[in-house]
Amino acid sequence: MSISAKIELLKYILLASSNNYELEIYKLLNGALYSEADRIDDKSFSFRITPEKNKITAKQFLVYINEFILCMKSYFSNAKNLDYIMKEIIEENKKELDNLFNCECDDPYACCIYEDKKIKESIYKLIISNFIKNSKYIPLIEPFLLENDIPLKEINNYNFEESEKVLKLLSDIAFSQRGKGSNIDLFQNIEYYLQKHLDIKIQNQNHKYTIKDYEQKYLDKYISSYSKMLKTYTSKKKYLKHFQ
């Protein structure tokens, strides 16, 4: 079955049970999740079978993404451009997305995951992944995490509680901006965009500047953005408890 056919069948399922799923899935199916639908076992649309190796059921696919969307809405309710942020997270974290889809549930045709810590942990890691990876380019992140009793680790080395703590911290940073600031920068993969930027500069290089110059100038914008957001969070931290 082609990917296009799988996407149309997923949309049919969504229409038939619209009360069970978030509308944002439609946008993601047409964009960031389009190629990901290929991981669905064709037969799972019609039959209750055990999926082939490295495949999942259509139900699993929809439930896992729906849970991701619900988590994003819960933790980042006042963040601007949430649809775009979700697209960025999915497109730039293929390994973490694979880890989520590789999670098994007791019944792949029911997927009651509300108490499944493994699936929740995978969703948390997917959401916080770019923020943690960006510490490679944003020197402010590591001391900021330590100030909030969170060690900086490789994303896979965080356990459930630590992942949840980073997610809550990210939520508070975004909330403290009160709908302003560059929340998107918290969720973008800086390395990905830096490389795209440098590729363009290499093609049109002005010999006045080195590639290192272009890199630093580009990163300075992100560093400035993070500095403003983290300062805003720190100044408003004591008030956040009143909004819990």
C-alpha cells in the first residue's frame, strides 16, 4: 500500500472517530508525519493481526501522536505558533520519534497508554530533545539546568522523572514569556539550521569573513534569544506557583 493510501485511510479513521483525536493530526499527516505513515502495517487497517517486525498498527500511530499533541497542549498552552513547534519537533528528532513508535503497548488495537510510563517518557524526550541538544551551542543551558537541580546529560540518559522535570521547566520558561519572546527557539534544532545557513554562506562566500565568523554571528542570535527567555523566566519564577 502506498503512503498516500495510508494517509487517506488515517484521515477516514479520524473522521469516523473525531471525538477521540485532536484536529492537529490532520495538519501533521499532510506534512511532518506524511512519510512516517509508512511504518504502519497495511493489514492493521482491516484485520486484527500482529504487526510485522518494525511495523505498528494504525491505531498505535494515531494514539501515540494524539498523546504527543495532548502533552504539547497541556504544557505549552500559551505558546505562540504551537502547530509550527510540533512540526519542528517531529521533523528534527527522527531518532526520538522512532523510539516513541517502537514502544509496545499491551493491546496495539486499544493502546490505553494513560499509565504507561515508557510511552510517556518517550514523548517527554521527544519534546525536550532539541533543547538538550542545543546546549552544544548555547553555553547558558548547562548552568541554567544545574541551577534548577537538573544535570545535563545525553537525552537517552534521562529517566522518566528527569525528563518530566526538564519538560516542566521548559513549560515554565514558555509560560513566563506570556505569549511573547521567541518560544520557537526552545524547540528548534540549532545544529540543523546552522548547517543550512552555513551551506548557503559557503556557496556565496564573501572572503571578508570566514565560515567561523558566519557561524558565530548566526549563533549569537540564538544565544541572545535564550538569554532573554531565561532571564525573563528567572525574574518571574517566584510568581509561577500561583498559576499551577
